[in-house]
Amino acid sequence: MLIAFLAKIPLIPTHIWLPEAHVEASTVGSVVLASLILKIGAYGIIRFLVPLHNLIDQAWLFAFLVLFSLTGALYATLMSFAQVDLKRIVAYSSIAHLSFAVAGIFTTTKYGILGGYYYNIGHGLVSAALFFLVGMLYKRHGTRLLKYYSGLALLPYFSAFLLFFSFANIGFPGTVNFISEFLVIFSFVFVGSTGLLILASIVFFGSLVFSI
């Protein structure tokens, strides 16, 4: 059951299907996949796996999963640097953000679970909007490769929406993902793990640099 939920989110190394699915899917398919289908895995973890932490002594497993999720988020962030297809960039960004959210959930603290829960809601809104905007670009220009894009300033309203949701994607203060990332990071402070806090900070600033 755990592996099934992790593959549905998806976490590294069960992630390989998601970038391919987004690239091959239509804009509507990518929006539905990002906003609804990927949330099944996180819901299953909150609904079925987290209660087991209070019933059986498996603290070591949850601690390993937190570290595993953060490492996967860092890997997905680094993979985003190498992509030239806009859909693949947003797809790997989704993997990084969901892995970060799941790491908060696996702390089994109130702050981590709330942060992961809100993060999934925010991700469903922001990533769906980004896929919709990428679909608009693809319909207009016939390509998703970054090197062919220039002069987007000629589309001021589109550029404004793209900028806004890009800031929301990195958890900029005042956007939907900011409070979620704050709660997840605070959950690592709450459990008293300096190593996890440092790794989470690296993942957060890596995502910030990548998005800029």
C-alpha cells in the first residue's frame, strides 16, 4: 500500500511516468492529472498510513520516509535544471513540491500534516494554472522548447499571469504555497532534527533558484 501511494504521488524513483504522461497528454489532461489525480496518493497517506503511526511502533520507517522524500525533492529540483521542455519543467517541479509536502506529512506532526494538506491544495491550483498557460503557448507557437520563446512582453496580460503563478510555485509570500511551505519547514523544527531542517532549506532555495 505504501509503494502504491508513493508511486501515485509520485516520489523518486517511481516518478518516471509523470513527465512522460504530461508531455504526451493534452492541456486538459495535464490539468486534471496535476489538480486531481496526483492528490490520491497524498490523501491515501494521510487517511490510511499516518494513523498507523499511532498504532504501531514504526517511527524509524516514518523518519526514513521523511529523509527519502526530501532527497527525492532535491533530485527532482536538480533534474528540472536540465529540462528544455516547458511541460517537463513543470512536471519535475510538481514532483519536487509534492515530495516536499509528503516529507511534512511523514513527520506525523500537526504542523507537518497541515502543511502537506494545504500544499497539495495549493499545488493543485498553481500547477494546473501553469500547465494551462504552457498549453496556451504551445497552441500559439507550436513548440514547448524554451529556446524558441522570446518577446513574451508583447503579451502583457499573459506574462503577468505567468509571472504570478511562477511566484506562487516557489511559495512567494502572499501566495497560496507560502503558508504551506512555512508549516512544513516548521514541522522539521518541531521534531528537532537539524539535518532535516538543513536539507529542507537546500530543497527550498534550490526550487527558488530554479524557478527564477
